[in-house]
Amino acid sequence: MMVSDGVNPTNEGRGYVLRRLLRRAARHGKLLGINKQFLYEVADTVIDCSKGAYPELEEKRDYIRNVIKIEEERFDATIDNGLNVLNGYIEAAQKRAEKSLQAKKHLNFTTHMVSLLTLH
């Protein structure tokens, strides 16, 4: 309904509220095992149930679906990029941990010395 009123997902004001609602719903879908974009399809059910009281929903159905689908695509891209960055951090931390263990085990470094060396 917000989209039919002219609100688009943005980073401020009502647009931010819309973005958060859509992304939270998408996230919960993922938690339920829905691994594809689905909200724009759910919008059809909402429109069908509400078009009697809000006929403009039917008139703007394609626009509403498109706005929701684009936001789902952006959210998926954000999650994918974030996971790639996070995985890079995890790999780097694992490599530092392996090097620390090697230094401690093979070079007889103390735990304190290893912790000082791994800060850099």
C-alpha cells in the first residue's frame, strides 16, 4: 500500500521504513527456507484481498510488484556482497590463527608474544 501511495524504498523517511519492512520480510523468508525472491509474488495476494477497498492497488499492480522485486534484488546483492567480505575476514583470521599456533608450537613463543605479533 505504501508503494501505491508513491513511497519508494530509500534511506530516509517513509522510504526507509518501507525498505526495512521489505528487507525484514525477505530475511524471515530466508530463515523459513525460501531461497528465492518471493515478496513480489505475495504482493499479488495482498492486492487481490484488498483491491475492493483500495482499487488503486489493482491499477498499480505491475508497478508495485516491480518496486518490491527490485528491492529484493538489491537486498540479495547486499547480502551476497556482505557474505563475501565476511568470508574474506574469516579466512584471514584463520590464517593468522594458524600462523600463531605454528609460532607458538615450533618457535616456542609465549602466548603473550604471539598475541603481540598478531596485532599487526
